[in-house]
Amino acid sequence: MSPFLLTRTLPVDATDAALRADVLHGLTRRPKTLPPKWFYDAHGSELFEEITRLPEYYPTRAEREILIDRAREIAGASGARTLIELGSGSSEKTRHLLDALPELRSYVPVDVSESALRGAAEALLAQRPGLSVHALIADFTGGLALPGTPGPRLIAFLGGTIGNLLPAERSVFLKSVRSLLSPGDALLLGTDLVKDEEVLVAAYDDAAGVTAEFNRNVLRVVNRELGADFDPSGFDHVALWDPEREWIEMRLRAREALTVKIPDLDLVVSFEAGEELRTEVSAKFRKEGVGAELAAAGLRMDQWWTDSADRFALSLATAV
């Protein structure tokens, strides 16, 4: 059996169809919205990697600290022989887990990017020739069918990405993950924690302006893929903390009244001066809230780890 398998569960044109649907729906409603997944073309991914190295952006460093310090505890608690990573990207953070799982036989990275999956698999197999990698080109928010792999299985959803889902979407997602778990399997979930507003806003509005360029990149993606004529420089980057919902919102604010043509959708979109387009919600969590959302999905939080400054958490949950 080959140490590397790649299975496509998304149609080849699925990304284009999803972008068209999201742009048509999001730009014809009020307030206007676009999902954050469209930040991440090649340039957007490079910008995000730069963001993770900024002094203001703590989540990546905090989560890495937990993974390094607690990987053996996570491995011991899960006993996993298969690691499944949702939204795996480069699989960089997961390597700490891979190194700590002595019984690991199979790794299943799940991502929409074939190039990211192939690149990560190539690097991993060069370092771990005994590992079997079965990559899935799939959208984990749209339902997921996993390949047959040895159990126990550990599903990892890291990076605080669950915060990009609205509460109703989180509920659906967690229930879908619960449906994938067999007795002995577990979910490892990364969640960014509620903290001082100043710290949170700075993480999404850095002094160097990298996050602002990352935010505007969604407009460049729409321009390139759908023939739109957005002028990214005509929009200001905005990051706001919503204390009631306990989430950060990233927005793009039109500097003046303008009209955007999107020929591929036969769509014309008008913005008033000061009108905002919401591009990301990033929810922040408290331990009791994470436990309650897991419980509502039929999952029991068994372990809770934070970094030394209590900025970020990893929780381990099992089916009940």
C-alpha cells in the first residue's frame, strides 16, 4: 500500500461555485458580508504566515506553546493510532503531536487545497517513512466521510478556527464531528480565550498594517476570480470587539460612496460612504462556554490545557 493517498471529495469546480454563491449572497444583503475563507489564496496565505510572526498576534505562539508542553499528555490521554486534522494547511503545528504519538499509524489531513496537502505530505513522509498519509480534499464544514483507519482516532481542529463560525454554525459543526467519533475516539479543539479588549483588537489591527492588507486581499480575490473592479485602497481596515457576543469583527469600510461591477455575476454593488463589509468574526471563549457547546453536541470535555498566560486553550473531548 502506498504511504500517500489523496482522495478528492469536492468537485473540481466546487471552489469557484462556492465563491460565486458567497459573493452573490453576501454583497446583496445588508449588512454586506464575505466569509473569511476567501482571504486565503497564495498571497493571502503568505500574509497570514507573516501575521503569525507579528508581536501583537499571540494565538499561534500560545497554541504552539501548549502543543510543545502538553503533546505527551495529549498523546497519553487519546492513545491515538490515527490523527485526523481538519483544515490542516501546512500541518506544521501538528508535527508536535505526530512526534508524541508512539502508536500513530495513520495521518489524515483535510483541506480544500490540494497543493497544501501534497506539500505537507511530502515533508512528513520524508521525516517519517513509516507513517501512512491519506489526504482528503474536502470542506470539513459541509459534512465529511473519513477513510477506514485504525483506532483510536484523534480529530484535531486547531488554530481557534472554530471561532470563525457563528454560534449556530458551531453547533452544526460540533454535531457533525460527534457523528464521526467511535468509542475511544476524541476531539482536540483549539479555542482563543476572552481577554482584555486592547490585546484582542491589537492582534487584529497590528501596527505594521499586515492584517489590513490581509483583510483587503479578499477584494483582490474577488477581482481576479470574478472580474470585479474593487479598488482595495478605497477601503479602510476596521477591527472591533463586540463585548456582548464576545467576538472580534473585521470589516472593510468604504472611504467614499462607490460602485463595484462584478461582470461574472452580472452584478453591480453600491457602497455608501462609511458603509462596512464584514469579512470575519473571530469568537473568543471561556472554559464553561466551550464545555457547554461540546455537551450540547454530545461531547464531554475531559481535559483542558492553556498556555502559561491563559490566552489560548486546547480541550480534549470524547463522545457521551
